[in-house]
Amino acid sequence: MIKNTDILFNNRGLTLVELMIVLVLSLLLMAAVYLSFQVQSTTSNEQHQVMATQQDLRAAIGIVERDIINTGCDPLFMNTPINTIFGIKGPLASPTTLTSSTTVTITSTFDANANGVLDAATEQVTYDLNAGALQRNGTTLVTNVTNLQFIYRDGNDTLTTTIEDIRSIQVEIDMQSPDGQFLRELSRRIKLRNIRT
């Protein structure tokens, strides 16, 4: 039986083999901790990039949705069959048909200064994709956009490009994370609440 005093006054110490075993075990433990930290750090960075991409995508489609919902708003009742100044404006293949599904020009809110004329700078909004940037009237909302589509549907949910038949617009945006590793897609169907049926 070992007495407590024997342990306290034992000057024998550790052998070189015991020290080497402890050193190797410590190195293995530290390597495992480092690898675990590295994996967690990489996963955290990836999740941060995905989250930032999704937030940017949601914010951009929210702005587009707000403008499309307000398309055709005519509080001063200036829209007439002859003077159709509010609504979807283009790009046009003919006076009544849209040409592009990657660009749209709309009257976003209303005749803000009540002069009966649409002022392009403030009362018309154009969305387009330019070199990977989703732009609103030439101002970049988000970058790293790989696809922008405007899909037009009539009251029967049928695809159409005839302006007077459009009752909803499906907006599809695909966006990559800044490092290009992740692709996120968001699609939203937006009803035109100010367009007469």
C-alpha cells in the first residue's frame, strides 16, 4: 500500500518514454481540435455567404415586387383608353406587345407631380440585367445575378406578351454568392392590383 507521504516525497519523475507518449497524445489531441475548428470555420463562412446572398436576393425581389404591385396606380384618373400612360410600358415589339423577358419598364407609382405627363426619372421604372447586376433605372440593386426573367400571365394564368392582357408577373432571379460557390434562386408571382380586368 502506497502512503500519501511516499507520493509527496517521490523524486523519481517521468521517464523519457512517458514524456514522449504524453507529447504524441497531446499533438494528436491538438490536431483533432484544429481540424474540428477548421471544419467549423469553413462551414460558418459558407453559411454566412449563403445567408448574405439570400438576404440580398430577398431585398432585391422585395423592391421589384413593390414597384410591380404599384404599376398602373392612377389616383388622378388620367388613364383613358386613348391616353394609357400608366402600366407596363415596354420594351415593346409593337405598341401592344412586349419583346423582352429580361427587361421591363413600368410606371411604378403615379403621376407624382400631377402634371399629366410621366417623368422618366421619377415616375417610370426600368429593371434590367446589366453585366451581372440587377439595375433599377440604371442604379445597381444587387450584383452576381446570373438570371433575371419576367414572365407575364393573363387573367386565366396563361403566358402572354400582350400588354393589355397582363394581370400578373412572375419574377425569377438567380444569384451567386460572391465567391461563386453557391447559386440561389427566388421566384415570386406578383399580381398587378391596379390593372383593370
